[in-house]
Amino acid sequence: MDSLHATGFYVSSGVLLIGALAVALLPGREQRGAGLLAVGLGLAGACYSLSAGFAGAVAFVCYAGCAVMVAGPRYRSIAGTAGVAWRQAGALGAALVLAVLVYSSWRGNFVSAPFKGGPFNAVALGRLLFAHDVVATEAIALFGLLAIVGAAAGWRFRERTR
């Protein structure tokens, strides 16, 4: 990665981090919506600096749509269904995952994978992801699956108690 791309990546990462902190810490829903928009902008910039412009555009559109919904007047917050012990366990699990990611980035031997043209389709993207980042791809897929299952279970539990 040359210096221009590295600068773009780090600036975008900073915007993403500031937006994430705004979503987590600010009290008003309009402010959280603006923070969510900043997260989308930072993620799109980071993806663009890594030669994944389409993925960045899709992420920005998704985050912008969520920001509009969160900042809108019809937004209602949903009470959490998990108890304090489960939230603490989830926080400890997230801290453990962060520690593993920090350790792997510190000790890892990362591979440069520039895009050299050729076909850009799902097969080529799958080969690129599974050739260099198979553990990260599987971890993201697992976390996505767990988030969907947890959200569905929480929704079903809430609907049964009504």
C-alpha cells in the first residue's frame, strides 16, 4: 500500500472510530444517527482505500439508510431481553475476540493482495478471501450467524411474553 492509500485508510479508520464512539456514547437519537452516518462514511473510505469500492458503496448505502431510520421521528428503542450476566459475558467475549485480533495483527505475516485485473465476480472474490483471509472470513460469518440467531431468539421470546 503506498502512502496515499495508507493515509486514506487511516483517516477513514479514524472517522469510523469516532462515529462508532458517537453511536455508543451520545444520548440523542439524532446524534446517534449522525454517528452512524460517520461510521458508514469511514467504512466506505476504508473499503475504497483497500480497492473494494463496490463493497464500500454498499456499506455506505446500508449505514446511511440505518442512520435515517435511527434519526427519524418514528424510531423506537427496544428494551434488551438479556440479563446483566449475559451482557457481561458478551462484553468479555468481545474483549477476548479483540485481544485475539490485536495479537494476530501484531504477530501476523500479512500478505499483499493487489487487484491485477481479470475477472471480478463471486468466484474470484471467494478465492481471494479464502486464499488469504480464511480465518477472518469464517469468524465474520460465524458472528453474523450468531447475531441473526440471537436477534431471532430474542424476538421470539419477547413475542411469547406478550
